[in-house]
Amino acid sequence: RQEVYRELRKKPSVTKDGVQVDLLMNAGLAVDLPQLAEAGAAGIGLFRTELQFMVASTFPRAEAQEKLYRDVLDAARGKPVTFRTIDIGGDKVLPYFKGAIQEENPALGWRAIRLTLDRPGLLRTQIRALLKACGGRELKLMLPMVTELGEIAQAREIIDREVRHLSRFAHHLPTSLKLGAMLEVPSLLFQLDDLMKAVDFVSVGSNDLFQFVMAVDRGNTQLSNRFDTLSAPFLRVLKQIADAGVRNHTPVTLCGELAGKPISAMALIGLGYRSISMSPASIGPVKAMLTELPLEELEAFFADNLMAPAHGLPMRALLQAFADDR
Ligand code: PEP
Ligand code: MG
């Protein structure tokens, strides 16, 4: 198998009928970087910047942040990298963060963009480090756990202020800055067109989105087999997002665990996703599926079954049957 995957690295990332799908990898630490070449990823679709904070015993200094971001971009050698601003809080606690509070529902609590907008010094330092590290290159930045569009506007103000500050001091700025939002909170599903217009790209965080759509704690093993990520309602949600991206000419990608399992990656591609990001070990198996996938047939399958699954069968069973038949 490993040999097969290695061979596949040289092959174009296209379906059997020639449609390109970018397979990117998730990363978060410098040790992940060699995987970029080893796995044959098209880039880093999700760089979890909070990992540097989680392995440290105090807040990483601005210089250390900048160095990591620069190393990541250097290792990517021009392949796209999407940095996510720190996603701490919830289950990702920093023992040295004195401002942390006890919460009854941490997943619904003071975390991610909510926390960093309330502690803008953290965000400003990180954004400045990113802007400096990306001098002369493109900066792709995304915000975790966005709930309201106002949060994007607030973050944009902070970014703009840092850009003005650095340009006043004649710093080498990024050639372009693309700002994206992670779609993880269902409130955004009811304002998809406005969301798509407010950002340069959207990245679906399917781990959190599934948790919040189904009201199921993502870490609770008692519940982990109860609800299916390939159930019709969740797939319809994912399709609405992909359609809104096409309608608004806003690139949409997905970077949760769903992207890394061949059967679910197949479903995502059938629903319209043309860029997905996963753990590096999944790239080989997903690419093996991709190159064998007759996409037109899968699109026809979804047109027939997504709103009315054949024989009332679970979508997973139908998708499995589709895959087995081919
Ligand atoms: C997600 O929620 O799907 C995601 C990619 O972010 P994380 O797993 O880091 O919460
Ligand atoms: Mg998430």
C-alpha cells in the first residue's frame, strides 16, 4: 500500500473523469513539515497555530511565533498555507493563561475568536508575527469559531491596523492577504450568502460543525457511534455550504476529520468540494479513491438520493454501495 501511495504522489490529483481536487494537509508544529513532501500534499489547508502555545510553558514570544510561521512558509516552498489564529479555550486549555475561567460548557464557551477578540493583545501579536513572516508572500489567515459576521469585521480592523503600523515602519508586507472564516457554528448556515461576501474563503471545520449541528460532544466516546457524519441531514448542510460558495464565487474548503476517510472524502467531492484538508497519513488513501472516482456518476447519485435516499436506506450504506460497485 505504502508503495502504491508513493507512486500516486507523482500523479495529478484528479478524478477518473479529470476534475481537479486539491488534497491539502493539516499541521501545527515544525515537526509536521517534512510530511508535506512525504505525503504529496498540495499545501497546508489548516495550520493550527495554537499547538505552539499548547506545548509551551508560557506564551510564545512574538519572535518565536514569527520564526515558526516563517519556517512553515519556507518549508511549503510556495505551496499555499492557511494559518488559523489561535483556537484556545474549550478543551484546549493553556495552564499558564491566568485569565482562564471555569465554564460549565467549555465547547460553547469563551474560546477561539471569542477569546482573542476579548484579549486583542494576543491577536495583535500573532497577526503582526504572521504579517512579518509572510513579507513578500501571500498570507492566508482564517478565524476559528466565527458565530457572527461582526467578529470578522472586528478581526479585520485589528489586521488593518497592524498592516498600517508595519507599513509606517517600512516593513516588507505580504503581497496579498486573504481572510477566511471557519464554518463551525450553525448560526452561519442561516446567513451563508452574507458570510461568503464577507470573506475571501470559507473553511468548514466539520468536527465542530457536526458537534453543534447534532448537539453531540465530539469527545464523548459514549456517543461516538450514535450519530453518523454521513447522514442525509448533515450531508445536506455540507451541500448548502458548497453551493453557496459556487453562487458567490467564494472558495470553500473543508478541514475536519471527514476529509481524511476515503468514503467521506468521496461524498464531499460529490457534494461539490474541490479542496479538502486532512492529516498527512490520509492523503495517500484519499488520492487512491480520487483517481478511481467517476465524479459525474456520483453527482447523478446525489441528485437522485440526497433529498430522498433510495429505499429509505442510510446514506452511508448507499455511498458504500456506490463505492463497492465501482
Ligand atoms: C474542526 O472543528 O473541524 C477543525 C478542523 O478544527 P479543530 O479540530 O482544531 O477544532
Ligand atoms: Mg474546530
